[in-house]
Amino acid sequence: MILKFCCAAFFFAVVPAAFVYAQQMPPLPAPPASYTFPQKETLHYTVEWRVFTAGVADIHLESDANRVHVTASGHSVGAVNLIFRVKDQFDSWFTRQTGCSTQFAKQTQEGRRSNATDLRFDYMQQKQLLTEKNLVKGTTKQSEGAIPGCVSDVLSAIFYAAAMPLEPGKDFQFPLADAMRVVAVTMKPEAREEIRTPAGTFQTIRVQPTADTGVVKNRGNIWIWYTDDAHHMPVQMRARLFWGTITMKLTSVEQK
């Protein structure tokens, strides 16, 4: 559970447990043409839970003229690994010009559970198509649900938001899809702040993603610190929940 929040950049936490797409959704604004997604970049993080180093996570971006592919992987370490072993991988793809997600996949190994999920977005029919596999039991489940004309997913959303202008006090919204749910997420750039991580000291903009409904409402808060420059690299992420605080801190960056 610790790395599940982190590797999907905490957006799992703002999606409601039982929210089916109803017609009222904000549009997904296209990323500004002036923003340049990294051609290749790998971000390495350490994951802290309370006073423990709970795990490590990597996020890799690779883009071409039309599409951006984001891969995130993470696994538990130390005492947490002995108590509850976690090894997760997430993949998402979105269109560079529009920001619309086209596919999201994840494979999770958490304790004795092992599952694989593939979620595809069919905008022509305004449907999301979900295939879920229980890798322990060998069972497969398929389902579909409605989506608006363009959505982001829980992993792409971090870097879609990075492409947008981030200025304290200027909030923006977009529709976020996960499985059979769609929710309007509000990104709230709150303040400029200096952040120190193992990778160095950064001037950042602290952004809080929120939703009107969801499991975090009245239980905790989530923040992402983006560098205060044209890149908007996420150098720190934090979820303060009722059972504790987890923090991802950037340890290094590779242009590969």
C-alpha cells in the first residue's frame, strides 16, 4: 500500500472508491505548445514512511513527436520489506499535443497478492476498457465504463500537470480516470518553497491535488513539489493520511 500511493504519484488517493462518470466533467486543457517534454529522463526516489526508509521508486519518461510513455516502478526495502513485500510497476501513455491518456497498465505484487491490470481509452466510443488478471488464481475479468472526450490517468497526470503553467493562486482542473471511475481533480499551486532532497536543493512550487469526493477527503492531504522553472520536475511528493505520512524524495536524475 505504501508504494501504491507513491508510484502512481498519489493520485490513487484522490479517486473515489465508487465514483462512476456522470456527465459533468471539466475539459482536459491541452498542454501549452511551448512546453517541452523530456525526450528521455529517469527520476530516482527514496520512499519514507514515518521514520523508516520504506522503499525506492523510479520514474522514466520517454517521448517522441506524438506520444509520451511514462514508466514507474517501486519496491519495498528494509524492515517494511520483511513485514509486507511490495513490488509494483506502472505504465502509461498519453498524446503529447492533447494530454489525452491512451493506455494505463499496472502489475502489482503486494504480500501474497499479484495482479495485472490493463486500461485502454477509446475516445471514439467514449469508453474505457479494463482487463484485470489475478496472477495467483489465474482468473481474468473484463469490464467497460463511460469517459468524457479526453482524460488523464493516475500516472500521466503528474507530468501532464507539470506541463501546465504553475503559479500560486491559479488553480486548474482536469478529468482523471482510474478503472471504471472518473473524477474532476483540482490542482492548487499553493506557494513557492525551497526543498532539500538527496539530489540537492531546489526552488519549487508546492501543488496540492484535491477532489470534491474521494478516500482522502477529511482524512489527509497530498502535495507535489515541482521545480520552479520551465521543466517543472517533481522533486518531492507527500501524502499525509490518517495512518501516517509517506514521502517520496528525489535522489538523482539521469538523462537516459
